Amino acid sequence: MKLFTKKSCLAALIFAAVYSASFAISSDEASKLLAKAEASTAFYGTDFTANYEVVQSKPGEGRSKTNAKIYRRDSASQWTILITAPLKDKGKGYLQTDSNIWFYDPADRRFTFSSTRDRFQGTNANTSDFAPQNYVKDYKIDSFEEVKLGTFDCVLFTLKASSKNVDYPQIKLWVTKDDGLTRKKEDYSLSGQKLRTTAIPSYQKVTAGDKNYHIPVSMIIQDNLKGKKINGKMDYEKTVISISNATLEKQDDAVYTKPYLELMSGK
């Protein structure tokens, strides 16, 4: 596996957007770039498997960590998440199949209905953060402009929902012009209140056949509604998702079923 990275300041990626004086990109070019950004979040030609470490930080309360193994088959809109740590949560899992999301708890051996809007294990991440992003399908471009984000030359998109099946009615998206990768995303309410900020500082490149896929090395999600003032400065809750051991090998069909979660929960 090769790492594809660019040096940048994390604080700049999360908070700073320096606007460029150039607005040379056309509407057609902007639409194509947004479609490229959406395509980079999906693996339609192969299955995807990786280990995820999810660390949540709450100001004044410390950190908590969850480890999980994730399986995705985007061509069929299927994914499975198996929690491997901590011990108290080991064996719990999530399953998306037939357009439904289920949560499995081995303590009572029950599946309960979940949704893309539900928080993952009480963190600042939604279950939808682990799946393909439908920027083109579910949103329309309200505006776009060329900007500088840290060291990155980006196009900043303001998108408004064209579908009711979205987590957030408005989003802002910073996409690098050269490779079409999302570097920053801000989620807004219908009234325009900023709810979350997500930064993706670097990507890793994984090859399957003759095609290269770019997978985040980490994602930093900040909850702009939850925080505390510490030493006179506002500190918000953050969740850092680190992705490792990514492979693009086809998995057995059974991996995307309820019996698989039940079987693996006992191991």
C-alpha cells in the first residue's frame, strides 16, 4: 500500500479558507469536479475492507476509543461494521442491506432498526460517514468558487439538498482541483447554522487491478454544537477516524448478512 499525502496544517484544514482572486472554472468543469469527488468516496468495482479506529475527545472528560472492522460492497449498497474493541462493546455491529440499517447487540441477541443519521457508538460520526457520499444525487450546486485551503487549491461548493433522504440540508465542500478529493466539509441546518466540520488531511492510495483508489488516512470530525469553554477558549467535541489495513478483495456474500454478525459476535 502506498501513502498519498500532502503536507498541511490541520488547523488550517479545519478552520481556514483563503479565497482566491481567480474564478476561471466553468459551471461544466465544476459539475464534473463534484462528480469526481463523489466517485472517489465509493468502490463500485470491488469490495472494500479496512480496520477503523474511532477516537472521541470530549473537552474536560478525556477520550474514548472504539475499534471496528468494516466491509463494504457499494455496488449493492451493502456494508457491515463489526466492533472489535473495547471489550464491553466487542461483538456489536451494524448492517446495511435492502436499504435498511440494523444494529446488533449480542447481549440480548437482537437486531434493532437504525438510520444513517444515528451517531456511531455515541461519537460525533454518523453511520453515513462510513458509506459513499451522494453529492450529485442528493444535492444541487448553489454556488462554487476557487479558494485556497491551507496549501491546497480547491473549489468550494455550496450544496443544497434536492432530496429528503439526506443527513444535512446544506453542506459546504472543499474539493482539490487536481485530484477531485474532498479535503473539508461543513454540515449546516436548514436555517444555516453550522453543525459539523470534517477535515481529511491526507489520503492513502490502494490499487485494485489497473485502478487506483484513494482512501482517507484519517478524518477529523468536529461537532460545532457540543463543547466547553476551557481557559477562556471554546473547545469542541472531536472524533478522529483512522483507517488502516485497507484491502479491495471480494468478500463472501455471507459477510453482508445478519447470520454473519451473529456468528462473529461470539468470537
